[in-house]
Amino acid sequence: MGQCVTKCKNPTSSLGSKSGDKEGGSKSHKKAGCAIGFGSHKEESIAPCSKGNNELSNGTKALEVPVETPVIPAVMGEPRKQECLESGLSMRRIDKLFSCYKDEQEDAILEEGMERFCNDLCVDPAEFRVLVLAWKFQAATMCKFTRKEFVDGCKAIQADSLEGICSRFPFMLLEAQGEENFKDLYRFTFQFGLDADEGQRSLQRDIAIALWRLVFTQDSPAILERWLEFLAENPSGVRGISRDTWNMFLNFTQAIGPDLSNYSEDEAWPSLFDTFVDWEQEHRKKAEEQALVAMAKEKEGRCTETECSPTTDRLETEGSRGSQTWGGH
């Protein structure tokens, strides 16, 4: 999203080497080992005691005493982190995945890490799937996932690996098509586009245009392109899009037909919609006038050709009759 635009060149580059080489003692988080190279952890089984010389010198057998493995309690104040959730997800895998992309200074995935994360998922940061993923993660800012957002988001979509996240995309896209879910995604998109650091309350016009086109990827309203063209032309000098205008546009696309015939300025629509409807009707009026002029010229051209044709036929007919008369004498 935003400036975080990158293309997937080598989708397998971050999935680790298949050669099985390991780096001993390295604490650096490299892409090559971040995605799926967590390894499986097998519990070490205690080997059964081998039979020794269990007979005493007097020929009697020694008494077998069972040995219990001592239980070492956890250190107080340091409770063991739950390894597996009830859903079967691994918290360790989620934390490890987050650590692969987090910033060195801040406990969050920032722009550079987000680009690598999207590249490893083989998605463009500016595409609809990433917007839906940010919605499921309830991300507050573009190009940023906090640890809480990332962990809670992975739990929400039931994934603890890159492969798991990729496999959930079709389900997330389908979920976003629901009426109430899309309404929630639509309203989330406005907040997502704001610059929280600068305390913005309205979207910049060019960002609003891009987000409107993005959020309607799966189901584009008939009037959308005309609305975006109106904003791009900007006859009313719009600088920003308010939350109310953003939210009401979804209602506008659902309540007003493509021909705008049922739009009424008396209803409680934002004033920008009044300007848009006037602008669109004026453009349609000009388009109709131009179409009528073009039809009139085309009709005039056809009439001219029709008037010329009978005259030519009449002359050719009279000429043939004259030749026959002279030929008869």
C-alpha cells in the first residue's frame, strides 16, 4: 500500500534452502530461514535401562526399585508461554514469523519489512488482497503491523506460516463479499488511509481516489468511474474527503441508480454529491447534444447520396433508350 509497492520476482527466495545447511549460533533474522525453517521439535525419549548383573553374590535377585523422573518446576515470575493454542496454531511459529520482518528498532513490521513480507507472500502491497489482510489484522496504519496486530490477525485467520496465510486468501476474499463484512471493510479503509502520525481527519483527494478504486475491486458500482473522474477533474476545488462523505458514498451507490434519476437534493446528502450530480447531468446533456448533431450530419449525408442516385439512374436509362432508337433506324 502507499509507497510500499514491490513485485514478486522470486516467490521461493524466502522459503529457505532445500540443501539442509544450517547456520550454527547465528541470531540474525534472515529471509532464508524465516518462512518455514522453524523445524520440528521432537521430545527426547528416555532410553530403557539395560539389564545389568542383577544377581547378588549369594545368588538372590536384587530388589528392583522404580526410578521416577523428577519434575522441574518453572521459575516463579516466568510462566512458560503457551506453545499451542486451542485452534492448533503455534504461538512460537507466529512470533518467529513476526520476528523475521520486524524493524530492528521498533517492535513492529514497518515499510521495509512489509515489502519483504508481501514479496514472500507473492502479492503486491497495493493490491486488494493486502487491503483485506490488513482489515483482518485490524491494522491502524498503512505499511505497519504492530506485534499485537500481527499475532491477533494470525489467530483470526487461523494461520501461523506464510503458506497458511496464502491458503486463507480465497476465504478472506469470499468473506469480504458479504454485505455487512464489506461495509466494515469499506469503513476500515478510510481509517487505514489516514496518516495517524499527522492526525489527519480527512483523506487526501488522490489517496481517496486510489482507495475507492481499490476497495471496490470485487464489485465496482456503475457510477464509480464517473465519480472518480469528477474528483480528478475537481471542479469544486475539493482538497480532502471527509469520513462522512466516504461513508455516504457507499449508501449513494446502493440507493441511487446509474442514471441518477432518483437523486434528490432535498435529501441529506453531502453537498459534494449535489455538485457531482449537476456535473454529471451537464456532461450527459452535452454528450446527448453531440450525439444528435452527429446523427443529423449522418442523416444529411445519407439524404444527399439518395438524391444523387435517382438522377444518375435516370440519365443512364434515357441514354440506353436513345441508343436503341438510333439503332432501329
